[in-house]
Amino acid sequence: MGEGLRLAMAKIYTKTGDRGDTRLFDGTKVRKHDDRVEAYGDVDELNSFIGAAASFLKDTELPSMLAEIQKDLFSVGAQLADPGFKNQSGAKFQIRKERIEALENAIDRFETELPALRQFILAGGGNAGALLHVARTVCRRAERRVVSLSEKVEVNPNVIEYLNRLSDFLFVIARVVNHREGKQEILW
């Protein structure tokens, strides 16, 4: 690696968190268990599970859809980490209603492929389907954390709505992936 490149790269570790603190986007110092940090941490975990699930997909249509969702989740996390998000309405990290509508349209389209559910199913299936079920449960936890955060500070309502719709999407897409791969759903 050239010396110029080495100088331009910042170190991945900062040591600022060694005592349990971190900084939000605006520089505010908070504890690592702060409600904001918990909320965007769950969103980050969700993003990772979606990426893991995508790595197992055999389908050609779904990876690009999941990549767009991952970008949305980066936007959600950035918005949650920024106490001044309201002052940046045109910012890249806003979640617009169109993204929620896109999830709804995808859910409606994919449900036409699936047999109707008349009882609960156990999470599982193939690798991608099972990881999408895990992502769904992490999404529900992230949604709960964001709702809790919204009771203390202002949170864009689109974020909560997006996470709610995303968990529905992940449930449907897990079923679709398993259906397309011929994995039997186990009824409860």
C-alpha cells in the first residue's frame, strides 16, 4: 500500500468507546446503551441479517430488492443517529412514503405466488428463507426500539411505518424464497 493511501485512511478504532461512550452524528456524547444507539444498533443488525440472507439467494430478482432495502436501512440508521434530522428534510437519509408503498406493492405481488395461510408456520426453510425469518424478528425488535425512542424524542413517523411494513415484507419474502426453492412450510 502506498504511503499516500495509508495517510488518507482513518483508523477503524478510535478508542472513544473504551469507557462505554459513543458520539451521535451531531457530536453529542452518549452512553452506548442510549435509546438512540439501541435503536440504530438494531437497524444495523437487521441490515446485516438481510445481507446474510441475500448471500444465499438463488433467485435473480430478489438480491437487488434486498440491496435497496439495505440502503433504506442505512438511511433509517443515519436518521436515528442524528438528533437534528428535522433540519435536513432534503437529506439523503430521509425515508419517503414511496419506499413504504414500494414494500406494500411488493407484498401484494409476491403474495399471489403463495398458498393462503390458515395457521401459523414455523420459521425455517432453506438458508435464505430461514435468515429472512430471522431478519423479520430483528425488524420487529428494531421497530419496538424505535417506537420506544419516539416516546422520548421526535422520530420521523415514516421510519416506524417503514419498519412495520418491512417486517411484513420479510415474512412474505421468506415464504416466497422457500416456496421457490421447494422448501415445505411446517405448520403449527
